[in-house]
Amino acid sequence: MIFFNNNFLKKWFKLTSIEQMANIGAEVGRAINWKKRGEKKLSLNALFRALDLIDASVCDQKNKKHLKEFLRTREILVDYFVGNNIYQTSDSQLEKYFYYFNLALRNK
């Protein structure tokens, strides 16, 4: 898979899985905020950036043990933003989920 230039991937792979999820969460937060403002195109752009970051994380060898977490997160995000929301996810649930990754970084 080709996502970004090699310089980005080298930097991305140096991040811990918690740091990667926190960065993914930032894009998800942007997607939620744009969605709330009725800016569907901007919301989808932020979602696509988050999905690209998840895909890059899945390719990171150190995340082998966390593949289920990354891939389930991807599945829920796609279902929520562009699917039928069969998991009945809400903005607040997504924000709360990613909040804990940021909290873990702060307490590090």
C-alpha cells in the first residue's frame, strides 16, 4: 500500500500506538466538528485523513498486537460517517473513546 511519502511513514512508525491513536482521534474530532456545522465535504476529508492514518498504523509492524483495535475503530468510523450507523455510535462516544488516548499521553 502507498499512503504517504516515506518521510511521513518513518516519523509515523516512530510514534507509539497510543500516540498514533491520539493523532487519529484529532482527525476524528475535526470530522465530528465539521459534521456538526453541516460541512459534509470537510467532514469527509477529515474522515479520509483519519482512515489513511489508521491504514498506516495497520502497516506498522509494532502494532501487530493492536490490529483488532485499529481495524475495529476503522469499521466503526466508516459505519458512523458514511454507513447506516448499525452500531448506533454517537459523537460523544467517539470523542470519549479518543479522549483516553490523549489522557494517557498527558499522564506519560
